[in-house]
Amino acid sequence: MQIKHKITGKVLYESKKETIKEAVVEAIEKGANLQGADLRGAKLWRANLQGADLWEANLQGADLWEANLQEADLQEANLRGADLWEANLRGANLQGADLQGADLRGADLRGADLNAIFYKTKVTPKQKEQIMNSDLFEVVE
């Protein structure tokens, strides 16, 4: 199983694991740099991705429900249409991430950098309040 860069196609990590989920978890456990990884549509539900370096990764349409992404670097990542239902995003860096159409219902966003694109993102009323009360918005008169 190979994890490749989304643009260059360069192999970022190679594993003997049979699934992309197992390969990604192994790569993270070994501290691999997965910046710019092409993980479109990856089935990563309930995966432990804590502290993962997924800066600029393409996770469009990825299945990340109940995944542990605590302290993960998802800066500039493409998370369009990703299923992040009940995901642990505590302390994650989502600065500049594209969450258009993503499902964040039930996700734990405490301490996360939410300077991201939220167009048509599914959130609970409580999450909407947290986002609106974050330091993302400056009210000017």
C-alpha cells in the first residue's frame, strides 16, 4: 500500500498493510510526513490519527467519523464533503482548511484553530455557537 503526494505522485509512505486505513495509522505511528497526501475518499473511520501531519492533504470525501485527529495539523487540507461525525479534533490546526459540505456534527472542536472555510458545513447548534463565539469574527461598527 502506497500513500502518494496529491500533485507530484511521489510516494510519501509505503506499507505492507492491506488497507489505506492501516497504512495511514502505521505511517503516523512512525512519524511519517504526510504533507500533501492524496487520501481522497479514504475509509479512515475510528482511526487514531492523533498528531498527524496532514498539512495540505487531500481528504476530500474521506470517511473520518469517530476518528481521533487530536492535535493533527490539517492546515490548508481539503476536507470537502468529508464525514467528520463525532471526530475528535481537539487542538487540531484547521487554519485555511476547506470544510465545504463536511459533516462535523458531534465533532469535538475544543481548542481547535477554526480559521477555516465552513461553507455549507453541517454542525450542531452548539457547534455553530462555538464557531460564532470564537476569535474568527470581529464585529465592527
